[in-house]
Amino acid sequence: MRKKVIREGAIFALLLVTLALLMHPDLLSDPSARFAQMQSRENHLHPLLYAALMYLIVLIFRGILGITARLFGHNAPSE
């Protein structure tokens, strides 16, 4: 169970970082300015909300692939 939680947390963190860098490439060049904008607009939770939405989409996609693999007789990786 612990391995599964750590793996899913890593997937969520990877999605969060990837989405943040894709949506705001200035995070690499001037992160303090981006964080200052976030504080002035008081939108601290929007990166987490976008990452959670994308995580749910990925989770649904992984579930569909798992069900499809079981239907065609392929063994899904044991967890």
C-alpha cells in the first residue's frame, strides 16, 4: 500500500511540475516574479486544481487500459 501511495504521489507531483512549466515557462527564468503575481492575484490553489483534474484524467485512462488488458487476457501488472 505504501509503495502505491508513493508512486501515485510521484505521478501527481510530476504532473504538477510539468503543467506548471508548460503553462508558465517564465518559472525557469524568473520564478520570484511568477510567485509574486500569484500572491498579488491570490490564486494559490489553481496549480493544484489543474494538476488534480489532469491526474483524474490520467487515472481514468489508466483504468480503461487496465480493464481492456484484462478483457483481452493480458495480465495487468500486480500491485
